[in-house]
Amino acid sequence: MREGREETEVARHRIRPPEDSAHERHFAPGHGSMTPAQAIALQRTAGNTAVSRVVGESGGAEAKVPWAARTTSSKRTQDDVGIERGESPPHQQQRVEKEQQATRSTRSGKAGTSVKGKEKAEEPEEIGNPTLHFTSRYVGPRTQSLAGSQEIGFEQEATLRRADGMTTRAEDAYDFWQEVTDENRQIAPDAVNYRPKKSKRPWVVDGPFRPAYNSEDGTIVNAADHISFHDSPGFSGNMRMTNGYWLSSYEVKFRWKVRRKLGGRFTKNEPFWTSDEMVHRVESVFDPQNPDAPAPITANPAGNRTWNVELPN
């Protein structure tokens, strides 16, 4: 042990480089081989390349470098300073950064899971049972005549209101649509002996009163908490009873269907809830013996009704 320390001290004095240089010029070729202690001392001050060059120039077969000296580069590398190769930044740092990022996202509401994935994603709001409120009234005249132009009809409103406490828009929660069927008996100007002609229409989805609720003429009100259908069934507007025609009887029925929104293109597929039928009626008796005389109109609007909708599963 003492002999090794003495050799190290001797080597330090013999191979100390100038303060402004790490060059190996203090060793001249042909001056004998280097001891391990000398090689170590030179490596610490001048670098691996210098040691290899001196050893090579000295030609000493016995002076082998006692470590795996690097000869390809004189630059200090991660291996030289004892840093383990790996990802940059190191894996531990990456993991911490990802956890912090996930925590920030969760707090801001943009992520549905916690850092460790134990918290579940925010579930969609439960779609509760809405209510459906219907009102109606007759808006036509009290008498009818062959002469002139008369509007004989009704006004009605069907409003679907989302369940209490919900925040989802009604249009995003429900498919809501109106169906209609009607029949009437009319006397036309060319009728033989004032005999009325009968017509009937089967149940159909009624005009614009269905998804998407995008009417631009005021017939649909699409609010956050409700959807309202405003309708004027009967003979009004461009469907009024014109000169020479007589409306002997008219019956129109309505019903509404509701289901949890299925998404995509609207269809009439089940499952859905269906309301009771609401019926408007009009009658006016024509007198063939006195065709120019007016006659009373008997009108019976469907009235008002409220349903607690029970959505099927």
C-alpha cells in the first residue's frame, strides 16, 4: 500500500501539466513505459486521448492502460460523468409532468379522469320524464254561408317541458313530434242536389312539427327548457272555405309522441310514449231549400290537457 502511494505521488510531480494546458507533452517518446499510477494521473489531467498517444509512442508493450480508455472522442460524455443514458427529460420527470398536466385538465373540466385513473369520466345527465301541456280554442265565425270567404278553424299549442332540475336542452334530450288525422264533408259548387262529398286522411306526421325543431315561420318555439308547437288546424289561411263551398262537418284528431333522443336522422321508431287523442269538431247544417241563407256553426274544440310523460326504457 505504501509503495503504491509513493508511486502515485511521484507520478503527480512528474506529469503535472501547465495550468493553461491539458496536453501530454511532458512525456517524450523513448523515455520508458508508463506505470499504471502514471497513466491514471495523466488521464485525470490530460484526458484519455493523451494517455493513449503517450502509451503508443513509448512503444512499451507492458504499459497497458488499466481501464477501458475512450479513444474516439476527447469530449466529456454522459458516461464519463456517471449519468445513466435514458430519455430526456428522465422518465421520472416525465411521469411527474404528466400527472401535473392531468390534474390541471381534471380541475378545468376538460378531462374526465383523475391522475391515477380512479375517478370515472363525468356521466351524461339523466334524462327525466317531461310534461306535455295542450291548449286549444275555436277561432272561426259563428255562422256560415255559401257566399264570401270564411276561415273555419282552431288554434292550439302543445308544449313539451323538460324534467325539473335538468340542464340539458329539451331538443337534445327528447324526440317530440305531432301526428294528425282528419275527415270532412263538403258541398262543392258542382255537387248534385247539394250532396256533400266526404274525404279522409290517415294518421301522418304533421308537417313541420317534428325534429329538427327549426321552423322559421313561428310555428315552433325551441327554448332551452321546452319545445312548443303552435298550430292552426282547419280551413284558414290559404285553406279557407271559399265562395260556393260549404263545410258540413269537420273532425280532426291529434296525438303526440315523445322518446329519449336517439340521435341522427329522425324516425318514428319505437320506443316512444304516446298521448291520448285530442279531437276538434265542427258541424253546420245546410238547407237545400234555402241555399243562400246562413246557418249556425257548432264548434267543439278539443280543450286543454296536461300529461305526465312516462318515457319507456
